Amino acid sequence: MMDLISNLSLGFGVAFTAQNLLYAFIGCILGTLIGVLPGIGPVATIAMLLPATYALPPIAALIMLAGIYYGAQYGGSTTAILVNLPGESSSVVTCIDGYQMARQGRAGPALSAAGLGSFFAGCVGTVILAAFAPPLTELAFKFGPAEYFSLMILGLIGAVVLASGSLLKAIAMIVLGLLMGLVGTDVNSGVARFSFDIPELTDGIGFVVVAMGVFGYGEIITNLAQPEGDREIFTAEVKGLFPTLDDFKHMLPAVLRGTTLGSLLGVLPGGGALLAAFAAYTLEKKIKLKPGEIEFGKGNIRGVAGPESANNAGAQTSFIPLLTLGIPPNAVMALMVGAMTIHNIQPGPQVMTSNPELFWGLIASMWIGNLMLVILNLPLIGMWIKLLTVPYRFMFPAIILFCAIGVYSTNNNTFDIWMVAAFGFIGYIFAKLKVEAAPLLLGFILGPMMEENLRRALLLSRGDWSVFVTRPLSAGLLVAAVLLLAIVLSPAISKKREEAFVED
């Protein structure tokens, strides 16, 4: 305990210098501003602003990037609530109830619930990161490729269970995601596969391209397909920015549950924060509605507070594998690895011992960054709402332009812009067929990682498949996956499941 206090005091000493506070502030503002623009999530935001940090000292650079990361997550929930466009993939579930609340003129409470839930979860996540990073570095060394592979199998089966609508469609989406993840160059042999002789496909399909196309452009095309009269126009008057006492009663338990889930799932490689947001929403739907409470999908505040808290707690704890193992659990952390490497810092277990100022300074700055966001964002809600009263016919070309710039800037490749357009039409078709696209993203992210870990495990065991069941950790994860599958496929549960997802 004394160690932790002395470490944190060292961290706050580093973070509270005028220079670092200024960079945290700049990061938060820039992140929120770009995050509010629909379709541009943290990945595109950080990729665009990464060059701006080259000239800074290493600690300031990482503090600013971390600020951009939470700022963009914050902004993402704002657009999800106000325009039904997830700013990033983990805001997809926030749209469901947040947008309905906005239509009922309760955008203020929805945004406050997201903001306050995120702040609380961020603080808890930071404390967990500070307390558990040292012992987790120890545990991290026990995870081999076999364990990672089994963990991802469990993640994908979880995604099937959490998907609304038919199980068959969810499985089809995951398989499609896995197949899309195979496009590119084979890691072992260096041979291009499924690239159809298109040189741009040898690097694989970009995650940003798929996410932005299916969710961002797909949403725009769906909106444009409706006659002018039926289209959503924001005329709802926003009354009262702060949640009522009743809202707080519903919100608090949801925030606590979301924070717990997010803190646990954020550590997992793959879509930690993404998985956490979906899991939190599913958990909230499973809990019985109190008398007089609005149904889910119709604007229940728990459907905003739970996933947003989970998403933010997950965002904080996803730094754990990065700082303890040197493994980026998601695309944003991969960009952080890039930033660390540029500044000659080797991410991994040795950061904590060889560069304690950087390690604890970054952790302390996360807390400061979360506080800045609440102070900045709640008064600015009015401004974001003004920004979104612009008529849709002016809005959508601007959104498309910003999305295109974001996609182009990640790889400086015009081919990606055509790909996004193609995925936009695919997203529109999914909407028409009433297929939920979220499992596709999860399969797409985890596919390449699963393949790599499967191959590594088989190389180490000389082609012996039993390695997955002879290692206790791996076997345990696989057993959990099989049990989960068995439970979902049992007739009683699948009938319940159909009833649960009817309101979607």
C-alpha cells in the first residue's frame, strides 16, 4: 500500500507540471472536437494527430495522446446520442437508448449520464491500473499462445450470445468477419492471399475502413433512403441538462455494474472496451425493469449509463496489457506502441522499472484528463446540440468528407476511400436485412490475432493439437466457451432469448 501511495505521488508530481497539464488539456479538447464529428473515432483521431506529438518530450507526448483517446471516446458517445451515428465502435450500443432519449427531448440527461458514468468508471479504472499493474505483470508471463487462442474463442462465442436477433445471423456475421480478417499477406510464408491481385489488399482491409463504412456510411445511406418527410430531424427541445433524482436512482447501479464489467474485460486482448460495452448493455437488459421504468430500446437511461461506464473503464484498463506486457489490446493501443517506439521507449514489463516517471506520470494524467473532460463537456453540451441542429442535407456531405479525410489519413491511400464507400452499401444492405453488424467487427478484429496465436501454439507444440486442452488455463477457457454455447442452444434459453430481443 505504501508503495502504491509513493508511486502515485511520484506520478502526480510529474503530471502536475504546467507543461504536462497544458498538453493533457490540449489532448482532451482536440479529442472531443474530432470525436464529436460522426464516424471519426479514437483510432482515426490519434492517427491524424500522432505527427503533432513528435517534437514533444516523451511523457508530454503520451499524456497528450491519452487525452486525445478519452476525448475522442467522450465525443463518440455525444454523436451516438444526438445523431444515432456511433463516433466509434464501442459507442454502437449507446445509440440504441441514447438516441431514443434525445428524440424525447432528453438529450441532456443522456449526455450527462454518459459523462458522469464515464468519469466515475475512468477514475476506478485508473485506480485498478495503478494497483494491479505490478502483480499483473507477473500473471502476464503465464499466458502463452494457446491461452490467448482459447480466450479469443470464448470472446467470439460471447459475441454470438450477446448479439440481438437470430443466432444464425450472428454466427454468419462473425464468420464473415473472420474471413475478412484473412485478407492480406500470410504472416509465415509472406504470400498474398485473397487479395485478388489488387496490390492495396496485400496489407489487408483496414479496421477503420470497415467500422466507418458499415456503421457511419451505412447509417447515412439508410437515412438518405427515407423520404424527406420521414427522416429524423432534430426538433426536440432539450429540457434540463442534468439527470433527475429518479434518473440517478436508475443510473447508479448501472454505472457500478458497467464499471466492474469494463474493468475486467478491458484487460482482454481484442475488443476489450467494445466487448465491455456490449456485455454491459446485455446485462442491463437481463435485469428486471422497475415499475414505471421505460423499456430498453425506447430510451432507458440505464442503456446509456451502463455501456458508457463499461467502455470507459475498459479504455483505462486496456492500458494494463500495453504497459505490463507490451501487447496492444486494441487498435488505439497499437498506435500508442508506435508513439512510444518513436520516443525510444520499449513498451513492456521493463517500462515500470526503467522509466517510473513515465509510467506513473501517465497513470496520474489519466485521472486529471477524466476530470478535465467532465468539467469541459457538461457546459458544452448546448454547443454540441447547436452543431447538430444543422439540416441533414448540409450535414451528410460534411460527415462524408470528414470520414473520407479520416480514412485517408490513416494510410494515405485513396483506395481506402473507395473501400469505405463499398462497405457503406454493405452496411445499408445489413440494415435492410435487419442484421446486426457488431459481431462482424469483433470477428474481424480477433480473426488475425486468433490465427497468429493458433499458429504459434502449434509451432511450439510441433503440430500437437492437444496443447489447447493439456494447459490448464487454456482448457478452462475452452470449457467456459463450450458451456456458454450449450446454455444458449438449449431450447428453454433460446426461447427466452427470442423474447428478450423482441423489442429490438
